[in-house]
Amino acid sequence: MGATAVFFDLDDTLLWDERSVEESFRATCDTAAAKTGIDSQALETAVRKEARALYETYDTYAFTAMIGINPFEALWGKFTAGEQPEFRRMEQIVPGYQKEAWQRGLRTVGVEDEQLAQQLAEQFGAERRARPHVYEETFQVLDELKGRYKLLLLTNGCPGLQQEKLDGVPALAPYFDEIVISGSFGKGKPDTSIFEHALSRLNIKPEDAVMVGDKLSTDMKGGLAAGLNTVWINRNGKPYHSNIQPDHVIKHLSELHGILETL
């Protein structure tokens, strides 16, 4: 018997999160450039660098890395949901983090303006929430799979933040029989336990499921370790990790149909 279920990653697999973040940075940095005359791209580069460095200094970093929450999600997330105490700590940290990341970025390009940093931090969050981009093929592929396969969404992240992303595209969640968010489960991809949990939610065996995702280090590594068929969507020609070899590679979600028919 072939595959009976398809597990999908969310960010940069179904939702075009990278585009949402890029556009939000551009709009926010353009505001700063108009006010101060600085170079917009230079500010974006500086804020990205400062945000990463600052994010790693917090006592929540190991937890967020395990759950799969990156520094740019923390630049707009509120972290009001989630049962673990680390989420309550994140809820306390992020307002200061968001402001300080922008303040440090501004300082790097020669601007010392605390009020502007706060304004830009707030704008970035608003810009990101206004940009819930979906890949053009997402709904067509889901329409074709719905009813033929069990569909499960398996996403890393804070439950509140991932729910906010889903709420931004309300047509997406109803396609899925189950939605598993790492922050609710307690561990993130590539830990095999979250894949085993997802399989149990559908009451299927690993060989019955296909994992589709864009990240080798989480989606593919974890799927392979858990015994699932793996399909890496590599839209932009990213290089392989030498020790992670997915079963299949596609450049467009529509290629998934041919793979499913061969299993």
C-alpha cells in the first residue's frame, strides 16, 4: 500500500514567510531612511545582525532553538500562548528585545534615537502581520490532495505565533485533519518524538506518511530519522547537507503528485 498521509511544514513550504519578512524589513527601513537619510539596506543588514546576536544572549535561547523560533519571529511575536514557562519569559523579554534590536541597528549606521527605534519596532510587527503571503500553488495542491490523503500540518514555533500566521490566511487550516505545533507539543523538528506524535494523531505507520518541507536540518532530518518518506522542496537551489539526503527533491509543490503516485 502506498502513502496515505502527507505532512506539510508551514513556513516557506505553504506560507511564503521569507517574502513576508523581507518586505516588512524593507518597508520599516524605508521609514527610517526617509526620517534620517540613512541607507535603508544598510540598516536592514545591521538590524538582522544585531537581532541574531542579541537573541542568542537570552536565557530562553536554548528553548527557542529547540522549539524552532528564529530571531526574526521574535521581532514581531507576542508569545502570549504556550504552557511552558519559557513562553512566559519570552513574553516578558520580547518588547525590550524588539526595541533594542532596532536601536542597535540604528546605532550601527550612525543614528542614536530611542524613540525612532521604538517606532520601527512597532512598525515591523504591523508590517509583518499585514503580509501573510502564500505560494501561488499552495491552495491548488491542497485542493487536489484533500480527500485523497490525510493531511497534517507539522510546524515548529510558538503556538500563538503560528496560530496568528494561520489566522492571517483563514482558508488554510481547514484543509488539515490535524495541526501539530512544536510549542504545544514541547519539542520541535528534527526530534523524532514530534513526528511519532503526529503519526499517532492519524493512527498511521511511518511508511504511510510523506513529510514535505523546505528545511533539511529540521523537516528532512527528522522525517528520515522517524522513518517517513521525505520530500524536500528546494525552490532556490540551496546546497545539500552532506549527511542529510532526502528521498525526493522538488522545486515546485505541484511536483508532489508524481512522487505520491510512485509510492
